[in-house]
Amino acid sequence: MTEPATPHPASVRHAYICHVCGSDHVTRDAWAEWNVEAQDWLLGVAFDHAYCHRCQNDTRLDRVVLTSPVTFSAPEGAGGGMAT
């Protein structure tokens, strides 16, 4: 007999923020590859280098859990709290 399907738990959503100022206005360097079939750019590799556009400097990213569509729970010691 087949087991009944169990409902999926609510998805946990995340944001990446600057570990210095807590802003989510951050980017990472990456390679994109043109896919002829999809006629779109597909992400090939995301590199470790991260940049904060609020600090205007290199940064390390912290992954945080979104607690609502706009706010997130910032890691201890980081700024933030509101998505910018």
C-alpha cells in the first residue's frame, strides 16, 4: 500500500544581509551562461565575493530567516531588522 502524501510544511524564506550594517542591498559576483534552448541566462556559479551597496564596501553575508514579507530576524550583533 502507498502511504498518503504528507502536506509540506510552510516554506522558510531567507534573506542575505551585510554582516556590518544589516542591509539586504548586497550582491555577489557570479558567472551566467547563455542557454540556447531556454533563451535566457542561467546562473552557472556564484562566487564568495560579496559587496554591500549601503556600506559601499566588500562584506561577508549573513543568512537570516524572514519573519514577515518585509522584516527579518538579524543575527546577534548585526544591524538591520528592516529590509531596505
